Amino acid sequence: MLLDATVPLVPGRTPVWPGDPDLVVRRVLSRAAGDVADVSLLSCSTHCGTHVDAPAHLLDGGAGVDALPLEVLVGPCVVVDVREDPRGLDAAGVAGLGLPAGTARVLLRSRGARSWDAPGPALTPDGARALLARGVRLVGTDRLSVDADDDADGALPVHEVLLGAGAVVVEALELGAVAPGAYELLCLPLLLPGCDGAPARVLLRTGGS
């Protein structure tokens, strides 16, 4: 069975990161108006809705989203519930997750039903380093960012740790109906050569190992 872990792109409802462009979906050609087909305009940030961050998002000379290895974007993953610790997921918390040996992809479920007004705990920099030390190559979250949103100077230390190590970051997942456990991840960002990120359709197949 396939589960959709993607946030729908709905103007006015899909949250965007403060300062990013608004999401716009607008009909520009219409059969009702006599055009041969319905055609719509889509305008949004490359980090709108469920999306993948590439190293170019923060690192000078970093690879674009088109260079991310497909073998990391597709494969077995583990969904873990991290709602219990409001301080954030630090190294001790990662140790307590009991991740199976060889886990390469981890999705952090920080809330139950989606509630963007009450985001769950974020990953901490030492928690990110602990995941990398265990061989994790992709970290996903149902938050708008893997970083805490209250950093006074706007720094993104968790992004820097993960992207600097070549890991893939997936943000704004919809995991409200996804139980913790093992799945197969299918994460396919738009193919935007050299770009810092891209919206993605993310599916989880039950029975992953």
C-alpha cells in the first residue's frame, strides 16, 4: 500500500517560510473562455510545500537538486515519533530511538494531525551529527524546517551540519496519518538543474525493511 506524505499545494493554506514568495496557482487559459485547453500558472519558492533541500541551498559551490543521488531518495526508511521531547531531538534522543543498523533514511514525525501553528520539536545540531554518525544519509521532517524557527540571528545550524556532510534534507512532510515504523521511501523532487531545492512528491510504501 502507498501512503502519500506530501502536503497539498493550496494558495492561502499551504504555509510558506517567512519571507519566501507566496504560492500562486492561477488559470491563464480556459476552455470556458474559448481556449483550446485549460492551462494554469504555478508560482512558488523552490522550498514551498513538501520539498528537498540541496547543498546549494546554503553552501557556496554546493551541488544542485539535480545532482542528488537517486539511490538516497528512494529506498528503505524509518519513521520515528519524536513528539515526546519538546526540547528537540539531541544526540541522547537519537541514541534512544533504537534505529536499526544500516538505517540510511529517517523521517521525524513531530506532531500528530498536521497543525502548522504548533510545530513539534526540531532536530538539534548534535542530534544531526549523531544521525550522520549512524550512517543516515537522508533526514526528513514534518516541520517547515529541520532547524528550530526561533533562532534570533536566522542561522540554520542543522542544515549546515546535514548539507555540509552531503546528506539530503526533506521538509514539510505530511506524516499525520503515518504510524512509526519501516517503509520504502519514494521521494522525487522536480528536476531543476543547479537549483537550491525543489518541491517533491513523497510516497511511503508499506512493507519497507
